Amino acid sequence: SPMMAPDEPTYITLDFEQGIPVVEVDKSKLDAISGFAPHQGVVALASEKEYCEVEDILAIAAERGEKPIIVIADGITDPYNLGALIRCAEGVGAHGLIIPKRRASGLTPLVSKASAGAIEHLAIAKVTNIAQAIDKLKEEGVWVFAAEAGGTDYHESDFKGPCAIVFGSEGDGISKLV
């Protein structure tokens, strides 16, 4: 295709059914749109991920006729780590993720990028208090496991029932209260 002037974007429809427009722009525009994060020459604009409630995650499992598998991020601050956790949770078929409202990474564009698209397929609840959310899960019959160094090897653990797995922060691990 012929070279285009930087101030004259070309609009192309990528998918006629979906109506997704593609705009060709120069690298400086992509840098600005991405917040100067690495973008590999492509940036997609999407609406912000909406949070759900813990009850919604349990309802997803019930709808599918499955026992709940829930991942709980207790204070993960690095957006790349949270994105990787989302990617892994979605990959193993978890029904949802619970994150805290404070002192942790929220669903930022870097988290979205690190999740490699998995963020769009996983229900995510943001709660004020992780310990209270765990108590609520226990009341619903969910067994809660903590991923901690020195514990029982996960190969020897029984995850066959409804379960939630808590992953702690990068430096301090799982909080004492949790």
C-alpha cells in the first residue's frame, strides 16, 4: 500500500459484521495513546472493564453447573503480576477473581495488556475487605486455600470441591488477617 501522510489517517473496516474501525497513525500517536507503554505497533481502544460482585462469580459457576473456582489476589501491587494471575486464572477455568479496593493494583491498561486479553473473559469483583469476602465464601461452602511457601504441595491438595485460592502480595505474601 502507498505511504500515507502522518496527518491523514486511513479508516479501514477490519470486520464488516463487527464494524471495528482500524486507523493507521504514526508511532508518536501510538506512543501517546498507550501512555508510552510498549505497544508493538498496535493499540486497541476498549471500554473499561466493569467489576462485578462476589455473588455474581458464584452465580457464573452455578449457571455452568460447576463447583466454584475463585482466585483471590491479596494485595498484589505489580500490574504485570496481576495481569499474569488473571491470564492463569482464566486459563484454568476459574469463575472469577477477587481483588481489594485499596493497597493493590486495580484494572489498569498495563494489567489488561499483561493479561493478554484474558481480562475480558473473567469476572472480577473488587471488595473493601478481603477477609470479609472470604468469610462470605466460607458461608457459601467454598473451601479457601492460601498459596504460601512451606505449605502442603498443591499436587497433594484436594481442590475437587468449591474452592478459592488466595495469592499474597509480592513482598509480604498473604496478610496476617487473611
